[in-house]
Amino acid sequence: MTANLGGAGFSQKIAEAMKNPNTKELAMKMEAVQISRWLKGDWSPVQIMDTQKLSKASAGLFDSPQFATWSTFLTEYNKKHPKGEITVPEAFTQSYGEEGLLKLLGSIDDGPGATKFKDEVVKGWLGNPDHPANMFKRLKLNEAGDDLLSNPMLSIWTQYMEAFNMEYSFAKTTMLQTLTKSYGEEKLATMIQAATKVDETKDFAKNLQTSQFNQWMAEAKTPDDIYTKVLKLNSNDSPKADIWRAYYNAYDTENKLFSFKP
């Protein structure tokens, strides 16, 4: 059956058979036989990824029957090779390469399988930890520019940062600190302001803008400071003036200014 359908086709048929109570037991036995053949043939996890057509990104990859069969094989492979155990992310890195893995992470959906994969990737990164500021560059988020807040890799980086902060509290950081260091206050402020006008990112952007404003107030920066030193405005007609107006209102709420309204 495997020879006729190929590894991926075999897994699809097995998955369909497992849904039928009348054929489920037989399907499980057939899958076990196939996995046993792979193990006896000393096939590697990466080789089986190729037979299951997992070496190329596709929609629903991590919730597919092919991935399920491969995962079962990987579990048995690791039992057979306890000193050479390989994790799911390690196998995908071997198959896709570091750059390919990052592209895969940025393209997969939020299904249960994909979410679990992302969790495992973050766990793997923590096994050989790098500071979130360095990971930010590794994920090329420092090059994302105006599309940063809609970049799918930002959520993965945030997940890593939060896990890193819990594990290494002595070196913890925040999203705002990292973004400010990478882009600078002025550029970041304009990026955030632009994102507040996009439906997909406006809620996230508004929260981030509030954090930035709170940071400015904690640093005792007045609206005048923001106007002249941060945004470097020459007139209220500049597109960046909206940022200053928003900060002025936030600052006024906290400090009750007694000057002209923007």
C-alpha cells in the first residue's frame, strides 16, 4: 500500500481509516507496521519528512495526517536511539535550515499543531538562550520597519522574551526597550501611530503607544520635549503632530496642564 500511494498518500488513507470505527484497529496496525519498516531500515526523521512531504511548507502542515504519522515515527525513533534523540524543531531545522525554519514560523497558521510547534521552538531556543535583543535581530525584526507590528514573527519573539524573562529575571527586558533600542524613539513612535490606523494592529498599537507615553512621563519628558527633541517638529501640520497631540492629552490627564490645547 505504501509503495502504491507513497508515504504521504499512505498517511492520508490511514487517517481516513482511523475515523471509521470499523477500520480504526486495522489502520493502527498498518501504521505500526509501516513505522516498524522505517525503523528497521534505519530511516532518519529527516528522510521520513521527505516521504511524508513535510519538507515543504503547506497550509495545515502541523495538523495533517502526514505530520501525525511522522510524529509517531519520531517518538519510536527516539526510543530506539536514546543517545541520539532529536526534537521536532531540530528535525525541521535540519530539513529546512535556519533561514527556512524562520520562514516556516512566519507562514504557519494558529492551529493546535502549529501552536504546539511554536512552543517547542521557543523551548528549544531557551535551551541555548540568547538575549531577547539578540533574538530580535536573529528573527530579522530589526529590518521589518513599518510592517513590524503586523509581522507574525513579532508574536513568536514576544513569546520567547516572556519565557526568557521568567527564566533569567536578572537580564529581563521589555518589548518597548527592545523596539526603542532597535528603531529609536522617533521612528518607533511614527510606526506605532501608523499602526493605530490599521484595523488588524490598532489595539496592539494603542497599548504599545500607551507604554511609550508612560515611559516618556517616567523620564519626565514634557510635551515640549517630545515636540522639539523627540519628534523634532517644525509645525503642527506635520503628520507626526498627531503623536504629539496624543501625548499632550495623555500628559494633561496625568499632570493637568494649564496651557493652550493642541
